Amino acid sequence: MSIFIAAILAAVIIIIGIVYNRSYRERFFSKPIMRWLNARMPALSQTEKEALEAGESWVEADIFQGKINWKAINDLSLSELNDDEKSFLENETVELCNLIDDWKIVNEDHDLSKEAWQQIRDKGFCGLTLSKKYGGKDFSAAAVSAIVQRIAGRSFTAAITVMVPNSLGLGELFSHFGTKEQKEKFLPDLASGKELACFALTGPETGSDASSIPDQGVVCHQKFNGKKTLGVSINFNKRYITLAPVATLIGLAFNLRDPSGLLQGTGREGITCCYLPRNYPGVSIGKRHYPCGMPIMNGPIQGENVFVPMEWIIGGQKNAGSGWSILMSALSTGRAISLPAISQGIATTQYISTSAYAAIRSQFGQSIGRFEGVQEILARVAGLTYLSNACRVFTYTAIDQGVKPAVASAIAKLHVTEIGRKVINDALDIHGGRGVMDGPKNYLTGHYRGLLISITGEGANIMTRNLIIFGQAMTRCHRYLLTLMQSAAEKDLKTFDKAFWGCVKHFVGNFFSVVWLAFTRAAFSRVFCKNELQKEAAQINYLSKVLSLVSDTAIMIVGGDLKKKERICACLADMLSYLYMGTAVIKYYQVNKTDEADLHHAKWALNYSLYETQEACLTFLKNFPNRFIATVIRFFAFPYGRPFDRASHALEAKLAKSMQSFSALRERFKSELYLDNSEIGLVESAFEAQQSVKHIRKKLDMAIAGKHINRKATIHSQLEQAQAQQVLTKEEVKKYLDYWELYWEAINVDAF
């Protein structure tokens, strides 16, 4: 036995010696592992490399690595609007909202009014992000988000119309990638609305897999303006192109081929972006699409043998073949601002309208907002709206700090739009018949249909969840993986050795951290969050370590086949997403906390995030192909079973009550919306009036309970009896009747 133990110890010593001796380590460990990895790892195309390398990482990278820097988050300043941005939001944006009649837009005119279009062009809505040098507003991401959010609460169609020129479009592409001549020629006209641009990317066979664009452009010489010119002859077929029916300038993505070698080293084959005038020979803009019954200007574009000179490529010939990296870079910014702003505008609008309606609408002698079943749904509307708003604000702050966070923007797009969908469904449940009877008074169905469109835009949510978030996180957020892949492909043993053993050290450290945090319930986890959410911040630390551990396990065990295991990737994406949003809630609360309403909302949102993270992890472990490893990780990561549960009934009751009361949080949400001259504003006015007559209602109820007033009489008769018996004064009766008139206006529906 002693000989056996000695042999084991000797073997361990030899292995340790080899590991710590770099030359032996590379020879006996790193080199065979590199060969093994190369054999298992699929070759990456140029397009895949560009997609993986597009964008940057931010806080989500720290979460992914299990090393959240709470001090940096604590010191972070969330973006705020400057004076010019505030003025535009309160004046030009409100003026535009005043010109919008959404019922008429959707059901009669099928377009914005001429006055609204003129306001969009004349007041600079097309150039919110463009430099002042070219006539733009040069607004921050926070300002664009606030403007689009406010318009979205009024009209989804108008919000999309404003969003597109300030998102993934020619203005953005010219600003960051265009030549000096292109910028000077087009940006002033795009900023003023003289030119209205669309961007043609999606086609009948090209949806989420935009990298497989079938539209071909062949490099050739043709006569252009009377001269032999080097350019590209393109055939293309695009659809779902927003603003296509009214665009004067078209951006186009196509696949460039150079069979004759005419590029001569300047540019290369591959996906390329160019621009085209609307009335250019060979270009045809077809009839309008009609998405979900919403009259967004959207339609198909075709082109046959369209000749594009090289100077019409965005950035010139040197950018030929670089279109995919250009698009991905622009998209990583656009996803963080545009659709999250629209979805948040809808969610916040429904937060206000639904809480007001639940408070004023009575059944069985009391407000429906007092029923526990309704309170459950109200709490979900409240908590999810708070969660998505924190995510939106946190993410656009990264943009304003000069970061292009590819993963965080995908998280924001996916989850804020999905939360919008959940909120509108819950709002419809509470409104009942008031929510499904269509007409000018209905402020729900337009938002419902609009959110269906948001789910598919800028990368369908199914693809974003199953492929994009974790797929990009592996390379953009992992500390070593991209280096490992690149050094293995290039057979750079020295770099590979350093990265590989860095991985090993990282994995071992995470494992022991998970064990410690799990068994101590994160009681000693260090955070710089010195407020009521310190415990939740510590739990985010713990689950962040778990995410890092299971991610590395999946990468090591599944290897190159991981991208085919979409549902496993989706579980890991959910873990990263909910931890990111939970972190956002802590920061948002730190900056905005005012009263108990904020705390209740933040607690619910964090409870939801932690629970969903836990469930995503357990689903991952339940379905992980290596059952032994999954069992071991579950034992050490969750030694006491499920530590997180759904929000308690007591917390949800507090949340529902705070929604139906005046609070600084509710006023903050209202300040982000347009309520004047709107049906939502009418419901809110009825709610405010109800709050002011609560003491009158209490007197009336006491008289009814004492059988001094007939319970079954009409409200007018009850008030007359109350005045006659001096239960209420004449002024109180008049005030209550004024509220009653507002109440009936608020709950009425249209009849045709």
C-alpha cells in the first residue's frame, strides 16, 4: 500500500512539475490539446469572424466571467438629458404628439397626416443622432430613447417612422463609415428630411440569417455618365423594408463577387453596403406591405442589372466586402436604443392606464384593483415595467459612454420587447371588454399589434435568445475563448498555452467560489451596494459565479457542437440576461429611489430576475448531455435546493396598492409619456379625480352601511339623500358628480 501511495505522489509531483515548466507543459499538454481542439472546432467563415468580432463588451462581460465590479457600477453615472434635449422632448416632441390621431392613422388615412410628416421633417426628427456639423441634433442615446418612447405611447406607427432614420440606416452608416464626400453630400439632406432613407437588408430567403444574402453583385466595367467606370452590376429582391414606399434614397446590402479580379487588392469579395437613388434605372419599389394592420410605410424593393459605381459603396471601394462588420457594428447600437424605447413606451403607457383603470372600475361594490387576482396581474405589470425600464436606461448609458455593447444590446432588444408583450397581455386582461372594443377610445389594440412587429424587428427574438446572446457572449465576454480559438487556428502554441492555462485557473477558481457562496448563501459576498438591495446584489454575485462555471463546463464538454445545442444556449442566455437586468435594477434604484413604491418595485424585479436565473440554470443542468457532471454541479451550486422563489402575495399586494396611489415613481413614469388630449389622459384624469373624492366616498359608504341611504338607489339618488341628511355638503356632492362624469367617459367604449 505504501508503494502505491508513493507512486501516486510521485505521479502528482511529476505532473505538477510538467505543468509549471513551460516547455514541458507546452509539449505534453498544450500541444495535444490544441490539436484536439482544432479537430473538433468547425472552421469559421470570414462572415462569422466579423460577426463574432463586431461590437464591444460592457458590464455583461463581468457578469459572464463571475467578477462583477460593484464599485464601478456604484460610481457609474446614468445618462441624463441636457437642456437642448429636454427642450426638444417637451416642445417639438409634444407638438408632434398633438398632431397624431392614431385611430385615423390606422383606420382611415393609413398614413401619418401631412402636418405630422412636415413636423418630422422640419423639426429635425430625421437627424436626431447626426452631427450638428451636418445639420443634425447630435442628441445622446438617452435623448433618442426618451423621444421615441414618448411618441410610441401615442402611436406605434409614428414611433417607427421616427425610429428608422435614427437607427440602422444610411444616416448612421454614412456618419461612421462614409467617405468625406458621402458625408458632405447626403448628411445635411438626411438631417433636414429632404432625403428620406430606407435600408434594404431582408429578402424572401434572408430573414434572421442575413449573412446568407443571396442578392449578387458582380464587379465589372460599364459606361456611367459617359465614361467607362468600375462598379458592380447587382440583382436583388428585398422585402419588409421600412420607409421603402416613401424613401428617396435606398441603402442596400448585397453579396459582392469579383470573378475577374478587377478589385486588384482594394476591397474584397463578400457582403457589401451601397446606396441608390430611388428613381435609378433598374430599381423598382413595389406595393406596400401592411404589417399587423399597422400602416407603417413598409414594402418590397427589387433591382435588375443595377449598375453601382464604386464610389457609391459606403466608405468607397476600400469597404467592399466589409458590409457585414459595418452592419453588425451599427446594429449593436441600434438594438440598444430603438425597439427597447418603443416597447418601453408601450409598457409604461399601459402601467399608467391599467393602474388607473383598475382603481376607478368597480365591481361587487369595490374597485377591481382591490381583488387579489387582479393585484397579482397588476404587480406583474408594475414589476416588469420597472425591470425593463432599468434595463433600457442601463443599456443606453453604455452607448452614451462610447461603448457598442453587442451582447447587452441584444439582451435589451429581446427582453424589453418580450416584457412589452407580457404587459400588454396583462393590461388587456384587466381592461376586459374595455380593451377589446375597437374604436378611437381604445388605447390597447394598436399597442398590441405593434408589439408583434417589435418582436420580429432587428433580429427575431427566437434567434436572439437561442443563438445571438450566448453565441456572442462566448467570444465577446469570455476572458480567454476568442484568444484560444484564434491561436489554435493559427497554431500559435505560445499564445494558446497561456490562454488555455488561464482558462483552467479561471474554471478552478470559479468552482471553489461557487461552493463557498452556495454553502454560505452568499452571506460574506462583497458588494458596494450600500442600500436596501445589498442582499440581492450578493445573490447576483453568487449566480454570476454559477453562470461562469456552467458556461465553461458547456464549452469544455460540448465544444464546437455547442452552437447546435440551441436550447442549452438559450438557458445560458437567459441566465446572463436576467443577471444583467437585475444589476440594472440595482443601479436604477440607487439613482432614482424616492419612496416605498420604488423599493417594492425594485424588490419584485430582483426577485423575478433571481428566480428566472435559477430556473434557467436548473433547466440547463437537467438537460445537459453529461449527466454525471450535471449532477455534481447541481449538488455544489444548489446544496439546499432552490434558494429563490416567486414574489410573495404580500409583496405583490403592496406593489398593486402603490400603483393605484400617488407616488414619486408613478409621477416619474407619467413624465416620460404624452397624456394630453388622449384617451389615456382621460382615464388618468378620472383616477386623479377619484383620489380627490375618496373622503367623500368614505362618508357615503358609511351612511349606506348604516342603512341611512338606499344601497340599491342610483348614484344621483344616493347623493341627493346624502345631502338631504347632511352627510355631504352641496360642494361635496358637486365634486363627486364631476368625478362621476369623468368616470363614465373613461370607461365608455365606441359604438358604430
